[in-house]
Amino acid sequence: MSRANSLQPLPRLQLFRCLFLSLFCCSWVQAQTGSQSLEDYFRQARELEVRQDYAGAEKLYREAAASFPKQPEVLKRLGLILQTELKFQESINTFQQVLHQAPKYPEVNFYLGLSYLGLNEFEKAIEGFNKESEANPKYRRAHYYAAQAYQSLDRNADAARQYEILLQEDPTDKKVLFQLIRLLKSSTVRAIRQLGDLDPDSDFMLVLKAEGYVEEEKYADAIEKYKELLRKNPNFPGIHFGLGVVYYNKIDYPNAEKELRLALNEDPNHPRANYYLADILMRSQRTDQAVPLLETVVAASPQYMQAYFQLGKCYANQGNLQRALKMLLKAVELEPKDKTAHYQLAQLYARLNEPEKQRYHLEIFQRLNVQEREKRNKKTETRLEKQQTEENN
């Protein structure tokens, strides 16, 4: 065959076949070498996670990490999958790779802390949670789990501080309130046991026993313990106030008044002693004597709503309507859903000849009264249903 013949162009059909084969091979090679986008990997991995195929999702994230080595989000998601599989040390190594690229990458310090928590390495867990909190102070889970780690180390004061941070931001968080109550209750019980082990017959143990009886409404037993302490140590701080409160709860006002006056001899600015004594004086129509006591309370405890309410009533009884108005408005400001404060305001505005404001607060009182009645009826219905269910079973 001559050289000229070897250079003849290929027939058109054969040329198309070669071109198609070349394109197909290129497409196949491209597909086999990872042409998937990062979004494709995330979507497929998420589908596997939903099906709880965590091993499959882990494999996909590892492939994605190999194809996109400079994407911290890939490693973060891989770390989360490893954490879900309880492969804590592997997840720690993965999260640390992310932090090496981006030290403040969102949530990674938190999840790093969570993995250390899974290994019971509490100090390292706290370090991770605190770093997340520093980068994002509003990240509530970091504070919550930091508290859990602190509790595991018996650092209860630090744990309580974390819960208090959360409650300052959201006082209605029931989960945090529950954990704080459990923490404080546990700490209290432990402290009582330690005190009892040190000296079971100490003055402090007598007070704690008396207070325990008060909580159980065993007033006679509480009085007996306080009197035992009085015989043993008549100068023990706060004993007259404690005994006065027991008599007050027992509705023994003469003895309560006597003890509360003794308490005020020890501490004239004691808010609760002043309040309880003022309440007793108001019940016996000694309003003028109650006023200075309540004035002391609102000065010492500016958030004590009931003190403003009672002082407003006293001023109204004395005919000092403007001062009464100021106190009652403050009471409503502190507790907008207190129906009695709105009722007193309605009565006061009637005396001030301001019918619109009278009607406004009277309507609020009526609405709150209806809501309270409905809530009470609902509780009654629930209790009756529960009783009926128990009887049927």
C-alpha cells in the first residue's frame, strides 16, 4: 500500500463512529472520576441518613471529602455521621480537621465537645462548648451541655451558672428550669447530709428540720423544733422570723405578731418580716401602722408586687388616692395578669371619677376571672376523668 493511500480521509460514517466512541469514553471517565457536585453528594447522603443507612452515608461523605478536600462542611457532616455511629474518636479527629481549616466554623466546636462528652472526657468537652459559646453566645445547646459536663465533674456552681445564663435569655424554658431544680435539689440534699454527718444535733440541723416540717405543713412539729433551738441558742440569727412565719401560716396571728416584732428588732429592714407583720396589722384594721412597714418592703424589694398592692390599698384607705394609684399601677406593671390588682385599680379610678380607665381595668379583671374559672374547671374535669378511668380499670 502506497503512502498516499494511507493518508486517505476516513469515510464519513466511520468518522462519526470514532467521534461518538471518543465522546462516550470521555463521559464514562468523567463519571467514574467524580463529576458529582457537592450538592449531589449531600442530597444522596441525606437520603441515606433518613433511611438510617449511616454506613452508606459515611461512605458518601468520605467520597465527597476526597473530591472536595477544601470544603469544611463535608468534614463537618462526616463527623456528625461518625458521632451518630458512636465512633467518637473518629468524629473528634474529623472535627479537628475542620477546625484546623476554620477555627470558628459554626457548631463544630460544639459537636467536638459532644464527642468528648460521649467519651466521658468532661474537661475537653467543656473546652469545646465554651469555645462555641464564645463564638456564638446565643447558641443555647453549648451552655446546656456545658452544664451537664460540669455536673459530671461535681462543679455544680459552674453548672448552675450555665443554666442561669439560659434562663436570663428565656425564663420560660421548662427543660432548663427542670434541670436547675434537680441540680439545686441534689446539691441541697448532699449539703444536708454532710452537715448531718458533721453534727446531727447542731443548731443548723434543728433549723433545717423545722423548715422541713413547715414545707410539709406540720406546723406543731416545726414550732417544737424552733422552741428547742430557742432554749439551746436564743441568739441564733433568724429564729424569731422563722417561728413568726410558722405562726402566720398556722393563722395564729397574736403569736406571729409577737415573733415578727422580735425579728424586726434584730433586722428592721427584713422585707418579709415587715410584709407579714403589715399584713397582720391590716387584718386588724391597723392600717396606719402597716404603711411604714410596707414602705420599707418596697424600698428593700422593688420587685415585690404584693407589697405595692397592699401599700396601694393602705393609701386608698387613708384617702391618699394619687399615691395609691402609683402603687397599684406598679403592681400591675410587675404582674399584668393579677386580677385583684386590676379590680383595685377599677375601684380607685371610680373614686377618681375616671370612668374609661375604670371600665378598662374592670374588663381586664372580668376576662382574667373567666380564664381562671375555665382553667379551674378544666383541672376538675381532668381529675374526674382520671378517677373514672382508674375506677373502670
